[in-house]
Amino acid sequence: MRLLKFTLFFHIVFLGHTQEHPPVMTFPPEIYNAANQNWGITQSDDLKMYFANNTGVLEFNGSKWKLHPTDDSSIVRSVKADGSKVYSGSYMDFGYWEHNQYGDLIYQSLVEEYGISVLEEEQFWNIKVLDDWILFQSLSRIYMLNRDTKKTRVIESKDEIWNIFNVEGIIYFAKKNKGIYKIVNGIEVLVTDNPSLIASRLVGISIIDNKLLFITSKNGFYFVKDNQVSPWKLNIDTNDLTIYTSKQLSDGSLVLGTISNGLIHIENDGRLKYRLSYEKGLSNNTVLSIFEDQKNNIWLGMDIGISHVNLSSRFRVYNDAKGKIGTVYTSVVHNNDLYLGTNQGLFKKSKDSSGDFDFVEGTSGQVWVLKVIDDQLFCGHDLGTLVVADGRIKTKIFDANGTWDFKKIKETNLILQGNYSGLHVLENKSNRWKYRNKIQGFDISSRFFQLNGLRLYVNHELRGLHVLELSNDFQKVNDTRIIDSIDFGFGSNFINFSNSYYYTSANGVYKLDDSTGSFTKDPFISDVLDSYNSTSTILDVNGTDQIKWCFADNNLLLMSPGSLSDKPNLEEIPVSIPNFRKVVVGFENLTKINDSDYLLGSSNGYFVLKVDTPRQENRQNIQINYIQANVNNEPRTTLDLYQSPTLNYKNNNLNFSYNIPQYGNIVDLNYAYKLEGWSEDWSNWQPQSTQIFENLPYGKYVFKVKGKIGDTETINVASFPFIIKRPWYLSAVAIAIYVILLLIFSVIIHIIYKGYYKRQQQQLLLKSQKEMALNELETNQKLMQLKNEKLELDIESKNRELAISTMSLIKKNEFLNTIKTAIKEESSSQGINKVIKIIDKNLNNTDDWKLFKEAFDNADKDFLKLVKQNHPKLTPNDLKLCAYLRLNLSSKEIAPLLNISPRSVEVKRYRLRKKMDLPPKTSLANYILEL
């Protein structure tokens, strides 16, 4: 979490009333998650801050707080960093803390290491480091430990030891009601026992003008030199103060921490710089400890919480805590008085005074602009135009509503002013400014305008850039046109910079070509503003025509003409106050109040930018605090920061914590990282100071992280290489097993497939054989069919032959019977009888039957055999009758064939039924036909 994100939990206060102060940041206990009271403060070489808290040693790296409780959970009363160690004093113990290779702060008791016997209930309130010696002070003793020789010395006192101080390499301490001492060669030596110095608790010793200054809790300040004691007269009343702690800063000034009265900062000449209290940003009014860090900012351990005062900031702040002033829209210095134009009126105070702002009577309401022209102060008000002198209205010279701005018309005694209703002219007559006339022909609100001879440019954010050609007497507009080649919009402006005119907007900066009247985009200024992510248009700086300014994401930009080229000089001022832009958008205002100071109006007062304050070096080192690896739902394992570990695959979830130890300039802290082996690209800049990687695959990695303070990147890129081993199932042994199993499996698969292909081949062969057999069968069937068809044709032919033969036989026998009958009717001679015998012989000729039987067998093969087989009792004549019945011949047709009458045929049929034993209902003919 970056510092700016603490705004949900702590507040940054721009200290109020009439004093201008550096910004203060307060960390309440809810932020650092420890107890209220903080008794001591120190800073290590790696710029981390440490606090002696009631619940342990509190560590802060600029991003995260971490509490390190003591083993017995006792109150830590003192801390002192030296090298890589942080010494601490607590209840009946003192020792040091040191980071191990995992980034954890580990405690080592020096009481145990040195075998020191401490007093009962003894607590250690101060720690000093001098050469090889470390001194721990309790209320009864001073323990001196030599880190090289391991020797110890103890200074004991029956009287309470109030405090211990290191002043230019000399250790001083005070005994209650006894005096002030210094340690020389391990022995206490009295410095002074002046009653004024021992009547109250000694809280500080400083050096001012080569004299020792002793600061008491309630009895004042005293110089001691050559055994002479003299009080230091301050320009502030300290009678009601109870000072608990003090600190002489590196610039020689003093800060005093009090009980119930907050912090007091005084110059080394006794003048008050400012006071800080609960009302002005501290967490409460009791200061327990003071520390100046390596960036010359001060930290305060409070009775409740921790406060940070950004002394190195280039900003000082005036906060209108009670809402007396309101939102500052304009400001100016005139005759050494500072004037503020706000939404509540005009206010004034002496520029060098620490007194209150006074309201200028008659100016209640909105003040838009303050301008000094010809040593006269003009006030553009919602009610009109005022001339102000000595903190009062001198003249009201224009009653029409709303004056936006004033421009002196060169080489004349005229002033052009822009109003809600257009443009007006003021004239100086007899050293008095008066209203002269309205410029006719233009009635549009004129807030932004520039005069170039008789050509006037008026920019209206919603209606565009107007070009007016004025008459010689500035009475009217002769011609007007609108520039349509550029995009206009809210936040645009028209400025005169380095004798050239520019139109500025969110779309870029366009320079006017006087010869053609056209605009072309200025590449340099536009690119510069884009590179800084400008968030406002370029604005005039009140009090100077040469400097312009604008807001950027992390900077306030000042632009002045270049001395050797057309390119302007650009000064970037890193923003050290997160809510510095508490202004009304579109009415941002900056005023140069002296050679080195600029006043920036805000919605609750103003900021003072001191450009002569040395710019604090923002380049820092980024450091990795700790790295943790873990398996899901299992405790995390902290990794050695100084080794390149090889991690088991199950530890493939890694949590990296890193930070930039930046406290002074409260600007955006951002980080970018990349994990080589996973991605070669840097991440986007982000405020989070931790990064978690989950389920990383095995391989070699290098984690890299860099930081950025505002727009300034860190000096280094912190890195941490590590390796994640293959999972067990991808180890060399496992892979060898996999290879063997794969070979076995391949052989098995080969055998299976070989058998499979063999079976497939056999199946194909069988299929082919079946197909061939089927084809052969089909061929045989076709041949059989053809043969059957031929046989059927033969049968049909035989049947036809049989039918023809039968019919011929029938016809023959019928013919012979007819002849026989006719002959018998004629006579009975012997010759006739001979003929009849011949006819009878032909009628009973067995050859005809044989011929018939042969034809019948050909037509109906084996029928007669089948009948004979089924009915063995049948005679040849019976078989002959069966054959004729098989031919489906009637009794009438059969009679001639048997040479009997039809009646006789019926008798034969009856007898045949009997021989065949046919049931009564069975037809003889049907039976024979169905065999």
C-alpha cells in the first residue's frame, strides 16, 4: 500500500490560522495496529523507521507497518539504530534487533549476553551510541557496554537520573536535585548544580552560538559557558508550557515537544517559527519523542499515534480551518501587503506578519481578479471594479456586474477590462482612474483576452476564439470573426508568452502566426505537456508576464522563456501535498509574491511554493522486504533473501513484499515488476507494494522490481532469482520409469496391434473367401437358375409333346372305335372281323403305353415310382389310370385311352380310391395332382 492510500485512515492537515506551516501527516494507532504511546524514534541505515511503542518495537518502511513485540510483551521505552542493529530498552532488559536472512527482525538480549544483573522494576528510557560504546539509561543507572572488548561499566545514582544526552561527542546527564554531569573516561563529572537548572526536569541540551543551552521542563532555557549560567529570553511566552522533550535540528533550530501544548518550532535566535497542535494536525497535544530523519523531516512520537512533519517540502500551507477566508480565486502583493480575493470578499494582511487576515470593508462577495497596474491595485469583483489602497476601497469606478480581468493598453493611459457583458475601457485622468466607455459591437463575456495593437483576441470556452478589429479610439468593434481551425472547449485559454500568442486547450497548444492570422500546433510545448500528463491548461502567473504554469499528474510545472532558443525553460516541482489541487477547476490561480515564493489558491486557504528550497533528492533504492512461499491452506515459508533457493514444486505460490523508504515528499509511489522465465515484459506501474504469483510451473525465474517516486525512478532494480523443481511425477526417476513403462506399453501395444492386424487380415481373408464363395454361389445359382429354366423349358416341351401324344392317342383310339362301330353295323363277315381284330389290336397296343410312359416320366419324373412306393397294391392298369389323372384328364377323356366306356372309368376310379385308402372327403384327382 502506498503512502497516499492511507488517506482513508489518516489525515493530512494544512495547518491553520494565520501561520504558514509545512504539511503534517498523522498515523493513528488504527493504522499501525499497536498501542497509543510511542516513547522513542530512530531510523536505520536502510531508511526504515522504528518506534518504541507500548506493545513492542514498531517498524515502518514507507508502505507497511509491522509490530515486533518483546518476549514478555513489556513496554519498549527507547530505540536507537546503529548500523544493521536496532537497540531497544524495555522493562528489566535491553538488547538489539537485527534482520535475519529471511527479513525477520530477531531480538538478542544484551542483559543475557553480558550477564548483567539489572535492578528490580528497572526500565531503560534512553540509548546513546558513542564510538564503540553503547549506553543504556534507566532512572537509577547508566550501563556502558563496549562492543569490541565486551567490557561493561555502570554509573549508579541514588538520585533519579532524568535524562541522558550526546552533545558533540560528550555524554551529559542530569540527576534530580543534584546537578548536571558529563562522563569523562567512564567517570561522572559535575558540570553545574545551578538551582535554576536542577529545579525542573532537564529535557534537552543544545549548542547555540557556541554555548550550551539547557532546556528544562518548566523552568525555562539557560546558557552555560565558563560556569556562568544565563537565561535565554525567547520571543514567546513559555510560562504555561510543560516541555517533555526537545530536539535541535540540523539547521540549528529547536523543536520542543510539550504536554498539552503540542509542538513548538523556534529559530536559534529565539523567534517562533510555528506551533503545531491537535487543531493543526497532530493526533493530540502531548509529544513524547522527537526525531529528525535523514531527509531532515521530523517524526513525533505522540501520546496517541505518530506524526510526521515534512520540513523539507517546498510547500508551506495556510489552512482556513474556520472558513473565514473561503476559496481563494486570486492573490497579489501590493505595498508589502498580501491580498486574497475569495468567494467571500477581499482580505489583507502584512506579508511579513503572522497576524490574521483582515476583511476589506465593502468587498463582500465574489472577487475574481487582483491586478497591480501603475502601482494601483485593481479589484475585479462580481459587483464591478474597485481600486484598493491601504486595505480599504479607494474608488469604485465601475458598477456593472462582473469584472473578469484587466489589461493595460500599451503607450496609453487606458486599461481594457473584460466583464460579463463584454469589454470596457478605463481611463486615467489627473492621476485618477475612471470608467470611460463600453466597446460597442461585442457583448460576449470576456474572461480571457489579449490585445495586439488594435486586434483583440477574446477566448470564450464555450463559444470559441473571437478576433476583434477595434477602432483607433477603442470605442467600437469594426470587424469580428471566429477562428474555426482549432477546437474550443472548457479549460481553454489564450495567452501571451515570450512575445507570441498561444491558444491552449486539452487538445494541445497552438501558436498564432501574425502574418497569416492562422494557428499551427506548437510541437514542443504540446509534447511536453503530454509527457507530463498535464491536467490543466497553461495559465498566467499573477505578478509576472514572463512565467506560465499548469498542473500535471505528479508535478506543478513552471514555464519561462528560453534564453538561447525558442524552446521554453520548464521547471517541474514534485507535488508534496496530495490534496494540493483543492481548487475550483477552471479557476486555478498562482501568484508570484516575491522572487522565490509563489502562492497557489485553494478551496480552504492557500499553499506557498518556495522555489528556493533545495529540491529534495527523490532517487531512492528499492528493496525486497521478504519473500514467502506456501502451499494452499498451509503456513507460509519465508525464504532467505540472500540465497537463490530451489523450491519444491508444491511451494509454487510466492508472495513478494518490497518498498521504497520514502516519507518526506508525499507523492505517488508506484512499482513495476517482471518475472523472467514467466514474462519478459514489465508490468504497468501500480501502487501495490506486494505481488503474489500462484501455481508457477517448474523452471528458473528471476523476480525483478523497480519503483517510481512521482516521475523519478529508483536508482536500482531489486531482483531475486529462484528455481522451482519439477514435480515428483516429472523427476528424472519418474521420467525413467515413464520411459520404461512406455517401452513396455509400446511392446504390448505392438503385440496387441500385431494380433489385431493379423485378426483383421484373417477376417479380411475370410471375408474375401466368403465373398468369393458367395460370388461362386451366386454364379452357381445363376447357372442353376439357367439350368432350371432350361429344364422348365424342356418340361414344358415334354408336356406339350405328352399332351400332343396323348391327344393324338385319344384321337386315334376314338377314330378306331368309330370305325369299329361303323363296321359292326354293316356286316359280320370274316373279312370284317379280321379288320376289327386289327383295330382291337391297335387299341390295346402296349407300345403306345410304353411310349406314353416314357414321355410321362420325362415330364413328371419318378411320379409313378412315388405312387407305387406309397401304394404297393396298385396294378399297372391302376398306375396307368393314375398317370392319366395326373394329366388332369376327365373320365370321358380317359375312356378311349383304356378302350373302355366312361362308366367303366368311373368304376376304375372308385376302385383306385379304395386301394389308396383315401378318406371320403378327399378328392382322388386332387390327391394325385398334389403328390
